[in-house]
Amino acid sequence: MIVSFSSNPLEEAAMNEILRKEVLAEKIKKIEVRAPEIAAKALPGQFVVLRINEQGERIPLTVQQSDNADGTINLIFLEVGKTTINLGELEEGDAILNLAGPLGTPSEIENYGTTVIVGGGIGLACALPVAKALKEAGNYVISIIGARTKDLLVLEDDFRHISNELYITTDDGSYGRKGYTVMVLQDLLESGKKIDYVYSVGPVVMMRSVANTTREHSVKTVVSLNPIMVDATGMCGGCRVEIGGETKFACIDGPEFDAHQVDFDLLTKRQRYYHEEEECSLYRTGA
């Protein structure tokens, strides 16, 4: 793990400078950050933890892409809370105070055969590097990507480029198939198509549905969990999840786990644990 912290403010700013910023959809932004040491080591499935300023909280974000040659990483985030809103207000040339990573256990990339990627919402930022790595490992990659509406769908062109088959869903039917990603997955499985491996990341309710669907067909399934994290080093226990009846920490044991072993009821409850405090924080800052 690399922690970009320096006693020289100018040096630190240069390391974590935002080089490019792009608005992908409403409240969804992508930034390219100078972080050469992290870029040199980051692997699919890993994430970073950042702190915008001295008063800021620590938040985890998936490394959507890393470029060792340029020494940069890409981060995609949804402006949903105080910190992500403040992060979205930074412009090109601004710097993030602290950036630690790469964190988490990398994805297990093998040639499974036919693999299905099921991603929804901002989870597509995490699914893309895994899909790309699976394709490079020789897998036949089927991608099922979804969003609430067409205007919120991101990274379509990227998935189209690396997928052997691409299916798109929107909740309201404004683009692609009307409905949910799991509906496409279920159709593929019930058609008799041989599927060897499923990877899913997105809203908890979506991942739970994917797990329930693939369990019936005995298909190996992995989900990337996003519980609340604090230190992201396994010391605070904030990101604990229950996997197969055992307590695990998403920050060091994950974030990827066997979907059929995840206690999704407990995960859902823990995701809502600080909801009132988060709303109060937004209210106080006028965000």
C-alpha cells in the first residue's frame, strides 16, 4: 500500500493533482489523478482511500483505470454525500490532500470460459477493469449493464469495446431492455447457455438478486461489496460483513466475496447505519 503523504505541500499536491475532469452523467464524475506509485501497483478489483482536506472524512473509491506509463489513475464517483459532493467541486489543477492505495485483494482473474459481468449504476466503474482483465485472460465476456434511466448509464462504449456480447437495461425502458440486469441473466441461464463464472457489482438489491439467480443454477458467482469503511486497513471493523457465517472485513479480506455466502440482510442494515448522520452533515454544509 502506498500512502501519498509528504511534509512538502507542493510535492504532495503534485502527486495527487487532478489532471482531467469529466462529467459522465448527472452527479457522476470522472477524474484522472496523478498518483504514479499507486498506478504502478493497482490491479483490477482494488481501490484507494482519499481525504480531500484536513477536515475531510476518508472515503474508498475503486481504481477504474491505472496507467503506469503516465503515472495516473482514474476514479469515477457519484455525488451522493458531503465528501463526494466536495470532491466533485474540485477542478483540474486542484489536488487531493491524501491518497492511499492500492487497497483490497485483487480480483481472481482466470480463464473460466464464458463469463458474465452484471453491473449497475456507479458499480460499472468497478466492473469495467474486471471485465477487461477477464477478456485479456481469454474468457468469452458477456456484459449486462444497467441504470435507472438512459441519462444515468455510463461507460457503454468501454463495455462494448471489450465485450463479446453486450446487453443494456434501464428501469424505465428509456434505453435497451426495460427492467433489471438480473432479468437478462436469468434469460441466459434458462436458455441453456453454458456460463462458467458471474461477476456482479452495484446496488445491494441487484447483487442479492444475481446471487439468488445463479445459486439455482450452481454457477460460481463473485460480488464486490461496498460497506462503509473508515481506516480501510482492517483495524476499525467498520466494513465488517458476514460471509458463510464468519465475520470478514471488506477492506482486507475483500472487497470481493463468494456471492452465495454473503449475508445480504446484514449488509443492507449496515449500509443504512449512518444514514441520519450523513443527512445532518449535508444539511449543515448546505450541500
